[in-house]
Amino acid sequence: MAVSIEASIPVYPSRMAKVILWLLIAVGCLGTATFAQEEEEAVVSLLRPDGACAVANMFPYTIGHGRWPPTAFQQLSFSWAASAQMAMDHFNARDTSVIPELQTLAPSNGECSVYFSPPTVLDSAQEGPTAVKALWTATTSTIQQQQQPQQHTSNDTLASSYCAVLGPMDPRATEEVAAITTALGLPHLFYYTESNRFWNTGLDGNTVGMPLSPHSRAHIMLQWLTEHQREYLAVLHYPKDGSSDLAEELFSVANNPDEYYHKEIIVQNFLRVLGPGQVPILLNQVQESAITTILLNFDNPRAILSLANGLADAGMLTDKYLYIMSPDAIPTDQRLQDVYGHDNYPAGSNVDRLLSYSIVFDVIDPFRVDDQDNFLQAWNELDSDMVHRINAQNPLSPTSPSYFEAPTDYFQTQTPNHHSSYIYDAVMMLGIAACQLQMQNATLDLQTMIPHIHNMSSFQSASGRISPFPYDTAYRNPNTDFEVGLYNILPATTALGNRTYTASLVSIWSDGAWNDVPNVSLLYRDGTTTPPPSLSYMDNNYLSTSVRAIGFSVMALTWFIVIGAMVAIVSLRFTNTIQRAQPFFLLLLCMGSLLTSFAIFTLSWDENTGATQAQLDLACGTTPWAFFLGQIITFMALFSALWRLDRVLQFRRRNKVSVRQVLGPLLVLLGMTLILLTLWTVLDPWTWQREWIRRVPAETYGACTCDNVWAFFGPLMALIVVSEALAAFFAWRTSDVPEDFSDSRTVVLAICFHVQSWLIGVPILGVLQDSSANATYLARVLVIWIFAISSVLVVVGPRIYRAQFVEGREGVVGRSRIRSSMSASANDRNSARVHISGINVPSGPLGVRREEDSSTMSPPLPTVPRGARRDPTSSICSTNPDPSANAFEPIAEEEEDEPVSKALTKETVDASELMQTECGKEEGDDRDEFACE
């Protein structure tokens, strides 16, 4: 898998929350010191003596001033306050219309005297300080009404004002209220926020979370993305609100090894305050990542408008993107039309282009998908009296812009707002837990209430199944207690050109799995059901067409040269130059070069050529066969030719050295190579694999790989080194043989080319690795080309040139003198000889002078040959030879077993006869054209 970057987002409690927390701790310490003279201080119950439980309800009556249209949330707080009041009324009356098991869970048989007193409804607004101030003011006001003048106020007195706090909505406000409830020891039930701040600040000991946790929401979102092959997700969010929690959880879940289901998801967090000039910077980072699935995790229309304009300027409002909107910014209930519909954002505007065909993951209230839902039925049965009661709870002044007064038929004409069922259940769980603890004669304080709520027996309620909280967390079980919907925001245009929207429910998360809604399809930005690619582009490092053409051209040039050389060898095989070089081994050398260069062909394929995985695996497996077999054949052909020449110079006359006699080492090394390659192919075959270089921006690299390359590559390289070493050794052994017979100098030159290629090519390939497929391919092609062509050009090329252009000018083909082995001296025109491996051979039949050469003949100057090839008793090895004596007379007296080197001095130096003698042939033998290579 590849590497992604997360923006670190530290989360700290606000300064006001810290001040208030320390203030309350100081008040508590002061109260404890004042009443230290009491022997024992009784534990204060959360309930009043008569069993009454007063709840502080915190709803956002003035939410979003300057960010939301005033009408967007006018009904929100009314709906939530009505849901809380309906729950209190149902509990007090033990009404089972919504929770059938209520009488069993909290019986009204006299053992339970718990009831809800009229709640205190507070305006929490959107900002934390307002919520904190409202709760603090309400708490102290209630205490003053209950106390006598000059009575001391302790933490216990503060706590006795309420039995719990419900809300608020905003994550930061919830965190700051939690600082107060923690200090006071009050249960804190939150119905909307999804924040990790409680864990980061240690304020989770008294909380009960009714909504999904950020971790669960991240898990559910990533599971849908995984099922729909959306492997990449870019998250744009603020650094200071609850969106950071979801962004962090998405990254954490995607990179958690225990979350195996999401191991293929890459989450890239983009953190930026949307200030002046910041949107282009943010979107430029997203474009560079090439990710097309983008979560805009912002919570208000002002941010959506700013982003929509920036996306339009960046050219990102196109069909290739899929936008996931936050339900905090894009409501999926009737608020969607209130905020974005009508003439707020006309059709074709940037906001309209952004919203159209986007998707939203949102928790489902059961009443939104079931017309017969118990909660919805009970809601519709509420009368005008309930309307008046909830209107009276409104803490705002009638002159406030956000003030809302519901009509008397509100419950018959309006459906509950989003999350209303969760508020109902929060109140019910509080009452049921208090009742059950009272029946158990337990003290109703924070230490008993919260654990009891977390471990409450399962029952069916307004928002779904209520079951014990998992893993000792403050959140409900995401797999059993929730349904999450995937909504598709679909546009429609009215007659006046104004835009309306509908939130189409496409898929539902229930019981731990996503299930599509029948007969409903997800439509993407192009209006079809075909999703856009996960990435706008991916750098797969494919070979470019031009670079591949270079490789094929180099291979074609190599084959043209090598095949041309083979044709020349066959056509010139009767010339002395080619015969002395042993044509069979020259052809074998060319075959090895052809096989080596074939590796260029097998390295030239990738997915961009349309090749399948099986075809690429076959090409990978063929590459080592072509390369190593070609190299072994090339150098063993050179070795065999030189070894055969060396044996000819050491054998006695009438002994024959055929090609078959020197093929043993070649066949042994070739067999060992075949065995190693077979084992490699069977045990650890080369296969084509594409690996990640990095995940964001996405870059991959395809190559042939295997698990244990050095286990086979090392031994095969050792065989190549052995073959080169053998060729080099016998090149040295035959270095004093005339070039007409021995290619020792050119063989050494070819080996040097190969060694230099290894020394230069291997480090270059090591440095390149996966940095550039084109550069690596060209480097491999160059190295293979040098290996394949150098032996042919250096060894075979000069032979063909001399046979074609030089030998014809020196005499008749087949009868010419060995010009390259002749040494003439102008000091003596009466004698001429040829020096072959230290042996002085006259240029004509023994004792016969060729007149046409009289001008180039020189007196015989015997040389000291190698002892192994000489008879040490021969006078030719004398250290003081007689210049006037014939140097070949002692050789004429040798018996029939004399060495071949001496026999050569008694025979004519005619080129064809000399080659015939060295091959162990005599006149009268059946000659094969390739028998004396």
C-alpha cells in the first residue's frame, strides 16, 4: 500500500470552559472547607425529595445568525422542545404508544415515584459562551429562588437544581457545557453533536451520546465507499469545529490495521481556514492529489457558498467529481428547501451546480421512512394545548428575528424535525434509569446513573433499538441502534426558473450492512448511474510509445547485424579466414547474441499495450531464459573455439580434434543453466506486479518481480562469470598463436566490454529503480544491447571484413599465404618463414623459395616456443643456433610420433593444408565443409 498525509488537528477545551471549570472546582473546595465541621455530609440525590426530575433543555433558538436564513431553524427548536415535552408526558403517564415496554421498564406500582417536572428551556445558540452563560444563569437563578437569604451555595446545592442537562447542539458548546456538568456531577445527555472532545479533555465520565459517534460514522461512510470502489477520499474541513473530529476518525479508521475492511481506502485531510485567499490554496492541493471523491465537511451555507465559487473558478464543478456534503450544511429534511431552494440560489448558480447530484450520509429518524411509525402517530395526535405549552417555553422575546410561534394545527401539518426521535429517547432513558435505580434502593447520583444508562436492557424506542452501549463508550451501538441513509440531492426547476431540491433516499445502513432502496438509483453529476473514476489521473509510469519504439529499433538493429553476420559466415565459410576461426562456433556465438537481445522484446510490455496479466507474466518469465541462456552460449562458444585450438597445438599427428570433442564444457554449463532456470520458473516464477510508489498523488510502478531473486540470480551470474573466465584463460593460453587462427585479442576485448557494462549498468539501474519507467527501460535496453552486439562486432566482424575485403587481394582463396603470420626481413632475401606459436615455418615447401617473395624473405631467426609444445631435445630450441644451418633439418629426422607443431615444419605451408593438419585431417579424408572450423 502507498503513503498519505494527515493534517494534525490538536483539540483543546476553550479558554472559557477552562476558566469556568477551575472556578467551579474552587467553589467546591471552598464549600467543603466551610462545612468541614459537619461529621458526615449526605450524598445529594439527583431527584428532589418528591421524586421530581428537572431537566435543563438546551436548544438553538438563535442558531446561525448571519450564516443561515432566519426561517431555516425557526421550527427546529420548537420541534425538539415538543419532542422532549412529549417524552416527559409519556413517562409520567406511562404511555406505551411509542415504547410498548415502558410499563415493564418503569412500572407505576408505587415503587417508583420518579416524574419529570416542567423543564427549563434555554437558548444555547451556536456559540459555546452563550450556552454556558445560559446554563449558569438559569442554575444560579433557580438556587436563589429556593434558598433563604445569606444561605451558602455549595456544589451540592448547584447540582440539586437539575437532574440532568440535555444538549446543546454545537460540538464546542457541548464541550463547554460538559465542563460545568462534570464539576456539578450532573448527567449530560447530548442528542446531536458528534465530537471526540470529551475523550481528549477527560469530560466523558458523565455523558450519554444519543447520535452516532464520529468513529461509527466514519466506519459506515468508508464501508459504502469501499463497496462502490471509491478508493480515495479527500476531506475538506475547518480546524476548529466538530468537522475535525470526523476528519480525524476517517483517517484513523482507514489506517487502522484492525479495520481490515477499509484497508484499500486512502483518506487525505485538507485543513484550511476559509479566509480571504485561502480557498484557492485549499482547492489547488485537492487538484494535485487527483482525488475525485470529496467530502465538504462544513456546517453552514456561508462556507458552501465560498467553496462553490472557488470550485467553479478551479474548474472542479464537472462530471468527474463526486461531492459528499455534511448533513450539518445540507439538511436532508424540509430545511433543505428552506435554505437552498426557491430563489436563494437560482438554477445554474455555483451553489446549485455543487449541490446537484451530491450525496449526504445522514442518520435516519424512523418516522421519515415509515408513515406508520409510533412516534409519528403520537406526534400527529398532539393538540393545540401542546402547541401553547411549547410556545410558552420559548426563551426568546417575541421581537427577536428568530422568534417562532407555531400555529395551533402545527402537529397535524408539520412533521418532526431531524433528530426529534433522539431527543425523545434521551429523556425516556433518563426517566427509566432513575426509576429502576429507585426500585433497587440505589442512590441516584452521577456514579450510579450513567453506568445504568449505558448498560440498560434492550428495548424498542422512537429512534430505533436501544441496547447496552458497547465497549464502555458514551455512544450507542452503531450496528444495532441506528439506521443511516445515503441521500442523493436531486434538482428540479420550477416554472419561474427557481430551483427546488429533493433528498432521495438511495441506500440504508441497517444491522451492520448497506442495502439499496428498491427501484431507486444513485445519479451522478452527469445524470447517469455511471460513477466517475476515483482519480482524475494516475501516474502509472507506463512506457511511452517513443521509448518503446527505441527499444524495438535497437533490437531490430541487433538482429539485422547478427543475422547478416550469420549469412556472411555461411557464404564465406570456404575462405581461409573463416575456416581458421571455426565457423560452427562463430554461428553459435551469433545465436547466443540473438537470444540475449530477445530479452529487450520481453521487457517492452506493460498494461498500456493491452497485454493481459497472463501475457505479462509470460513475458516476465521469458526474460531470464533469454538473457542467461544467450550469455552462456556466447561465452562458451568463444571458450570452445579457443580450447579446440589449444588442443590442436598440443596433440600428436594423426590425432583429430573435432567439434564434438570440445562441446563437453559448453553442454555442462548449458545444462546447469537450464536446471537453474527451470527451478526458478517452477519454485519462484517471475510475475508482473504493479506496486504503489505513493498513494497521494497516486503513482504506481509495474515491474517483473519474484520473492527470492538472489537465490537464483546469484548462481546464474556465477555461471556467466565461469564462462567468461574460461574464455579469458584460453585467450591467454593462445595469445602467441597468430591472429589468423586465434581470436584471443578480440575475445579479451569482448569480455572487457561486458565487464564494463556490468560495472556501469548495475549502479545506474540501482539508482533509477522505480523513479522512471522510461529511464530504467532505456538503461536495461542499453546494457542488453552491449551484451548482445559487442561479441559479434568485436569477434565476428573483423573476420568477415578480412575474408571479404583483405584475403582476396592476397592470393587465390584457399591457397594464399598466411600473411598475418609472416615475418619478413630485408636483410636476407634468400629465406622467408612464417612464425606460428614459436615455430618457424618456411613460406613455401621445405627448401623451395618462392621467387615472387624473394624481396620479402628474411634469414631464419628461430624463436623460443613454449616448452609444452616443443620437444626440448630439438635443435630448434637451441640457445645458440647456427644461422647458416637449416633450422628444420632436425625435425625432418623425427619419427612418425613427432609433435604436430614439428610436423607442420615438414609440410607445405599452403593455408588449406595447414588448416587441414591442425584439424587433424590428412589428405584423402572425407572432408566436411564445417569439419575444420
